[in-house]
Amino acid sequence: MGEDNRKTEELLNKVCLQLEKSRIGDYVDLMQNPYRMIALNFFQELQEDLGLPLVLLF
């Protein structure tokens, strides 16, 4: 019985590490705050739109 608990705990630790690596928490935060996601997308698009003329200018 103790061996099964240890294996289960190790498996849960591996799953937790994988979830942390995938940054699923950040995705959930963005889904819960749509205004933040809109703002991030807006500024990212603005950066992309201004980046090309600046590169071509210099």
C-alpha cells in the first residue's frame, strides 16, 4: 500500500511540473481577464506595425 502511494505522489509531482512548464496558469489568467488580453494583443500589433517601418528607415 505504501509503494502505491509513493508512485502516485511521484506521478502527481511530474504532472504538476509539466503544468508549470506549459504555463497553463498564465493562459487561465488571460481568459479570466479579457481586457488584459485585448490590451496585450493591441500593443503587440502596434509593435509589429511600427517595427517594420523603423527597420526600413534605419
